[in-house]
Amino acid sequence: MKRKSVTEPCLFVIIGATGDLMRRKLLPALYQLMSDGLLPERSRILGVGRDAKLTDEGFRGQARAALVNAGWTSRQKIGRWCSVSIDYQAIGEGGAADYERLAARIGDIEQRHGLPGNRVLYLALPPPAFPGTIEALGKARLNRSKGWTRMVIEKPFGHDLASARRLNALVHRYFDEVQVYRIDHYLGKETVQNLLAFRFGNAMFESAWNRDHIESVQISVAEELGVEQRAGYYEQTGALRDMVQNHLTQLLTLTAMEVPAVFEADGIRFEKVKVLRAAAPIRDDAVVFGQYGPGRTKGGKLRGYRQEPGVAKRSRTETFVLLRLEIDNWRWQGVPFYLRTGKRLDRQATEITITFRRPPVALFRALDGCTAQTNVLVMALQPEEGFDLSFEVKAPGERFTLQTRHMTFRYAEAFGRSRSTGYETLLLEVVRGDQTLFVHADEAEASWRLYTPLLRKRRRLHSYAAGGPGPAGVL
């Protein structure tokens, strides 16, 4: 991956800066980059929000509190950075005049602090606000500057194929594709990026990464939490839109892609799109939807989804999805890919499991009780990032028996624990102008083309107990 050095300072314009994403993710990530010396000096943050009563100093106070809550302990250093680097601009109702004032404030900050006009416009907003904000930015001529301008859009990008196409058309009316960074924080995780190094940097795995040696691939994102305070959003979204279309599909494309011609953004993104275009239509009998009902854990009783605050009593929103798809190309023909995600499950884990085929001869069949198990490679993304490979060995003793043993690698043991959430990596790549870890317009539409037919079908919801493993005996 070609790394561009960062030499010139820039202005981060965070639209939606009084929201949860700014407090929990963006602000701590920007402070981490500053602390590590990865952002050029004089780079600044302009928070943009609707609160007309909030002042610069009031917003800085909120920023200081957010960083302390995120675990940073040097209050003096935090206070100094917030006072020097952070400003606030009210956007009101978001009319044309409001954005003209925003443009003027940006110009004033850049002039007073000698900034070269490099800008990151970050839309930390709910998806329904994207179209109006993008159009307002374009009409206020904030899509261009004397330096570079790059716009970051959070997921989900659209809610089906038609809406993704409309949103892409609107984006391209004002911004060139090279200016657009559709962000998925999963792509900032070290283990996700290491998929490329693991596959293409190790001949022993890449040579076996195909239908001749692999029996199946499972990609799983299991969550212990329920919808928490996100019921309003989740009722309109569901697990298919919230997790499968973006997070799991990104993992799918990185797992299944071909070797890119060049190791840079365009080459990698092109191969990811090819995977989605080769995916066969998903059959009705290859999808399972579920919704968690009441359950219990050691900590006590758990509410069902329909008992959560803000959820309709007869809600048909899925909180669990399991689907099987196939990729009709030379490498993967006949290999099933299983994508699984759910809320209120019995564990918190994100994993990619590669199950290899059994040896083609029954060498140990004549030996009583001696059966070779399949080799399994598990790539863990969270909570512990690393790899686990199972293999067969002869157990000590006169009798010939096989036992399964594991080789394990953990990032924390090898490199120490990191504070990174993934946003640090992605924000830095935006500043560097490297789009490798971001979603291209064609990729967003290809993903929706695969899943939109599932949204239109009448679905059966399988109930499962909160705190359990999910629906039993399905697919």
C-alpha cells in the first residue's frame, strides 16, 4: 500500500460535532493522532452543530470532558490542545445562509492560522441528513478550495440499490470520486488490513486459497449487546442493512478478492468490486432472519427486542441474519460463504473462519479411532485480534492416535495493546489522500445490488432467546 507523507496542515470540519460519534470516536482518534505526532502542526478542528447557544469555549469544554471519559489522563495537555486547536460554528436549520456563514468562518480560520486550504469535511450525521448536507456544501462552494477538499461519509450509504444510486449521483454532482471517502471503521482494524498481508505475503496460504483446498468460509459478527439507545435508527434499518451490507461484505470481499495488479487503492478496490459482481443471486432458502426474544444470563433476565424502549410491539425488524452465498468465479466456484450477524448473542466476537478440505485419502482408516480432522484457520478481529490455525499431530504413546493442536498469534502479545479503534488509521489515510481502505461508488452499488432483493421479500422471523447462540437448526 503506497503511503503518502503528511506535510501540510489541514482543517477538519466535523458536521454533527455535538453527536455521539464525535465524542466517542472522532475526537479521541484525532487526539491520538496528535499525541503520536502524525498530524501536521497547526491542523485544527471546526465542530459544526445545530446548537446556536453553544460557544467556542463551551464546545471546547465538551471536548475536554469527552477526552477524559475516553481515558486520557493529562488534563493540562488536553486543555491546552482543545484551547489551541478547536472551534465551533452553529449551522442552525442548515439553510443556504447558514452554510454561507460556515464558508466564511472556515475562510477566516484558515487565514488567521495560516492554513493552506486543505479541508476534511466529515459528515458525522444520520443517513437521512446526507443528501441535504451534501447539496448545501456544494451550493456554498465548499466542495472546492485553494488546497484539497475531501468529504467523509459514514455508513450506511443508502438503504437499497435505488437510494445508493441517487446518493452517488448527488455526490458526483458536486464532488469528484477522488474527493469522496465512504468510511467503514472495520477497514481500519489492523487484522482486517492484515488479511491482505496474510494472503498475499505468505505463499503457503495463497496457494491453498481456492476451491481445491477450502471447503467453506464463515464470516461472523456476534454482539452481546441489544439495540441499547438506537431503537429509532434500528427499527428503520435492521441487521441486514446495519451489518451485512457493509461490515460483513467488506470482510467478504477482502477474503475472496484476487491478487491486485498493483498494491494501491484503485487496484484493490477494483478486485473487491469483481467479487461482488461474481456473487450469485441469493436464494430464498439460503437466508435466515431472526429476532431476539426474552432471555436470561448469569446477570439476570434480558428483554426481548419488542420490549426494548422505542421498538414497535409487533416489530418485524430482524436482529439476526444468516445467509449463504456463492461466488461464481474460477477461484471459488462451489465454495459456500456463510455470513452471520446478530444482537444479544452469547458472546462478542468478529471472526473469519476458513475450513480446509479433508485429506483426499483415508490413510488412517484402518487404525481404530484414528480420524484426521479438517484444518481450520480462524482470523479473529475482536475482541482479541489475531490468528488461530488447527492441525493434526500424533499423540505420544505406542498406539497411533491423532490429536488436534493449535498455533496461535495475538497482536497484543506481539506488539502490545493499542488504543486504536480503527478511526485513527482511517482519518490519517484521508489526510494522506489514500482511498485504499474506503468504499468506491461502484462497490457500494454492487453490494446493494446483491442484497436489495432480500429486502423486498416477505420474511419469516425465527425467534431466539436473548443471551443465547441464536436461532437453532436453521440453514
